[in-house]
Amino acid sequence: MKPAPFAYERPRDLDAALSMLAASNGSAKIIAGGQSLGPMLNLRLVQPELIVDISGLAELKRAEVFGGELVLGALVTHADIEDGRTADVTRGAMRGVAANIAYRAVRNRGTIGGSLSHADPAADWISALAALGARVTLRSLAGARTLAIEAFIVGALESALHPGEIVEAVHVPARAPAAHWGYAKSCRKTGEFAHAIGAVLIDPAAATARVVIGAIDTAPVVMTEAAELFGGRIDADYKQRFDAGVADAVLAKAGIDDAAQRHIHVSVLKRAVLEAAA
């Protein structure tokens, strides 16, 4: 299939892009890597009047460590992270996630900002960045605002972006030296969308844990204080203390009624916990 007709603009800078979006009154779509929007255009799932191509905007390609966190512009690609062209304050966590997104051709073009904006529940960055405690900065002509990832993703294919607003940058805090990281997903075959994701950031020294259950039919389940999954406390033996029954109850409360689906999600989450403890 071919997309419906649309106008095309390639702005010279971010302000010009934001002006185009504001003038479109919601009839424009942004394209960068195009790994999600391209197929949607061809299938006519979206039919914008205007495509704004931001792929050339240098302002959105920065990658720097500032104030104890990594700041990644929205146009940083998965391959940039995988190949180490950006700094890594997560001690390999982000590189590992990036290396297992889809296929290399997708990683070469796909961007971190585009992935978040699309808000696909099965996308890796949504769950991984929520577990890492990341935030996202959104910008429009009216200014900028910053949200936690778990506040930005409000549902399946639904984000907190307002009309005329784009993802400008992602802020990833440095991973504490004592913090353990685990990330696991279940796919029917390598490269396909996940149908279960588990991500954990556990710091036994600080007695804290962030746990995310992703690839469900809504926004990921994000537990910023996840001690209940480990018998009420986080310590060095958290692997033995992981309670699958509590995880199952959390999923049931989130609306996952199918017991088989809950079992898959709990199994994947347990894999993430075991990886963190390895």
C-alpha cells in the first residue's frame, strides 16, 4: 500500500519545527527514523496533512553527561547506544537493551525519542527507562516540561504529549555502584515484538528496588517501591525472597485476567531478577 497524500517539510532548526507543529493544529506528524510511522503511513493507519522531518536537527542529537545524569537527545539512535557512541552511566544496562531491539537495520535508524513517542507497550525503552528511573523533557513553543517515564506513558500507544509538543531529551540517572540490573523479555522469535518484559533495578545496599512489568495491553506496571515482591524488604538474598504469588496478584490488579498470560509475565520477571542477582 501507499500512504495518503501529505505535505512534507524539513525544518532548519528546532524552533522552526515547533512552529510548524503549532501551525498545523494537530494535523502534522513528526518523522525521524520512521521505523514506526513509515508502516503506519503505508497502511493508512494515520493520514496526516503534513510530515515534519526532524532527522537533521543537531539540537536533538546531543549525548552528554551533565549533573550526574546522561542526557540523550531524542534523535540518538539505538545503534548509537549499542555501539558505545554515547556515554554510559548505567554500567552496560542501556547498551544491553539497545543491542536486543528488533534487528540491526531498525537499530541504525530508530531513535530513542521516536520509540518513546510511539508508546508501544512492547517497546524496550519504555520499560527499561522506567526501571532506570529516567525522565523525559518535552518541548513546545510555550516552553519545556519534564516528566518521569512512568508519567509520560499513560496507555497503549498513548503518551502525555500535547499537540505541538515533541520529545526533546531523555535524562538517565547514573546507576549506583551497588545497584543490580536485570532485563528479560519473551519474543516468539528474535527481533519480534515482546509479549512480556521484566526490568529490575535492585540496590541491596540501599534496600531499594524499581521493578517494571511491560508488554501488557496498557502502560507498564511500574513499582518504584517494590519491597512487597521480596517479602517486604530488599537485602542481599532478594533472589530467594522473590514472591511469584505477589507478582501474579499485581498483574491481576492491573487487569491481566488470563492466568496463562500472568504466568508468562511472572516467569519473565523472575528471569530479570535472576539476571540481576547473577
